[in-house]
Amino acid sequence: MNATDTEASQIKKYARAVIANPQFADMRSEWGYILLLTDYDESVRRDINQEGRPSGILDQPRIDPNSPMPPA
């Protein structure tokens, strides 16, 4: 599978939907999402090689555990 912005956006939206789901609001856990692929385009390459985080990480939000959860 060749990843493009479409696949990158899809997995980020899925992860963020789980984070925003109220049923998980009181849980102290970490979730990892993996997109398996054989290649990726230039846009995805730039996204997974950003300064300040390990290579290969597409999205790494910093969520304040004390902030209110947005409505789902």
C-alpha cells in the first residue's frame, strides 16, 4: 500500500475520534495506531520526519489531562 495524505488523514481522524469519545475520558491509558504500508508520498514523508519527534511518528498530540473534553 502506498500512503498519501488520504491515508494519513484517515488514521489521524480515527485516533482523534477515540480521544474525543467521552467513554474514554476517565481512562489513563495510551493508544497506538499503526498504518502498515509499502511506500509513501512526499507529503507523508515530511509528516513522519519532523524535528522534535522520532522518525516515523505521524501525529503525537500533547493532551492536557486536566482540560475538558470537547463534545463528541
